[in-house]
Amino acid sequence: MWHIISTIFPYAVAFAMPLLITSLGGLYSERSGVVNIGLEGLMVIGSFASSITTVALYPVMGTGAVWVSLIAAMAAGALFSLLHAFASVSLNANQVISGTAINMIAGALTIYLARAITGSGNIQIQQGLPRIDIPVLVHIPLLGPLFFKQTYGSTWLILCILAAAAWVLYKTPFGLRLRACGEHPQAADAAGINVYRIRYAAVMISGAMSGLGGAAILVTYAGEFSGSVAGMGFLALAALIFGQWKPLGILGATFFFGFAATLANASQAEPALKVIPEVVLKVFPYIVTLFALVFFSRSTQAPRASGEPFEKGKR
């Protein structure tokens, strides 16, 4: 059993990181009161921006182009999310419909641009991020092979963002105002907080993090942009709900999804897992999530004003 866990764990972490950063983006948006089901589309935008940047800069910068592409993906995601922010915050449009439109536009637009720029809907990058062993730490008994062996640099970047995001959300004036806008926007407005500005900022943070999530998929285990992230954005939404809109809860939910999905993918290569039908392992995390959502539906702690348009002066 230990052999299976130590073999699968590094791949599970790599799979979980894009989910984690995208769920964090959704957390910021929903904590401000804006539901963002366009995470899938924002991830696609990030993946596209990252692939184009890597292909363009790799001959000049080498592997450094991959890191630049992550910044480009965050910028592209933040800019594209302005469409959702404008529709949801300024126009008071239905946030679910706006998010759905983001998902539909992103896939079609990126495929069109990819064909116009490269002649193909698929863009393959020359090289992604290498796997590395963390010196010294990799030799720690038990923990070393799990957390510090064959890791990507993007994994530690995303974990640092997680820590920073939790600190900003709970320990800074901006985080306090953001949470106030998601719970009682009218009270926040009466206290002098610009609810529109806070919600715009939260949606753009959501776009930047989702863009990074799409890019992380590309530069770690995918290696090719194809106009889709295989439903990872929707899985990130499920992790957000499963994690009860809290950073540590989201961390646990994404690790659960990552480990379960990796276990299913590796089941045919591990003799000990062949006795379990592959389809059972593949649907296991989704079934558990469905039961958890039903079981905890009465005690869910979603932001009170999540999904409600803000109208200044309305009481």
C-alpha cells in the first residue's frame, strides 16, 4: 500500500494544483457576492495565453519562457474576466448566464485564434516545467518522498499563493471589505465601502487565478493546448462548495479529487488495484461529492449575498 501511495502522490499533487488555484479564484469571486461559473472558460483563456507565449518566447528565453507564460496567463484571465464583472456588477445581469457565456466564448474564441495564428486548433509547447527533487527535504522519512520528490515549481508557487490568499482574506482590510460585500453589501455600502470596486477586483483576481490554473495544466502534465481543460473548471467549482468556501477546506477537497483521479488513472498499471473496476474508481470522487453536498446542504456556509446583484440605495 505504501508503495502505491508514494508512487501516486506526486502525480496527485500535480493534478490537484490547477484545481486548487482555480477554486481559490472562485472563492474570491463568491466571497464578494459574484457567482463565477465561468472558471472553465477562464482556465481555457489562461491555457491559450500560456501556450502562445511559450511558443513565441521559447527560442529566445528557453525554459524561462514557461515562467513568463504563467504571468501572461494570469493577465489574460484577469482581462477576460472583466466581461463577467461588467455584466454581473455594472449591468446586474444574471450571473449564471454570464458565466455560461464566458465558458462558451472562451472555447470558441481561443480555437479561432489558435487556427488563425498557428494554422491548427492545437498548440504544442516545446517544453514544460521540469520535475525536480527538493534538496535535503527529499530525504525526510515518509514526508520526503510524498511532498518533495519529483515536484513542479508551479506547485510551490500555487501553495505560496494559497497562504497569501488566506492571509489577505482574513487578515487585511481588503479581505474584510470583500467578505462584507459578499455577506451584507447594503451594510458595506452604508459603511462607505465601494461595493462595485470590490466586486470588480474580486472577479479579476478570480480570472487571474483561473488563468494560472489553466496554464499550470499546460506546463505540467498536458503539454498541449486543445481548446479545453476537460471540465476542470467545473470540478474546481465542486471543490469550492465541498470546501465550504474556506481556503483550507478547498485545499482538502482538491487534494481528495487529485488523489482519487490519479488513483483511477493508475489503476490498470498497479496490480493491487486491478481487482477494482476502473469505472468505480473514476466515479468515486464525484459520487462522494454528490452525497457530501446533499448531506451538508442544510449547514452550507455560502456567502449570503452570493449571486445577488447589488443596487446602490436599495434597502
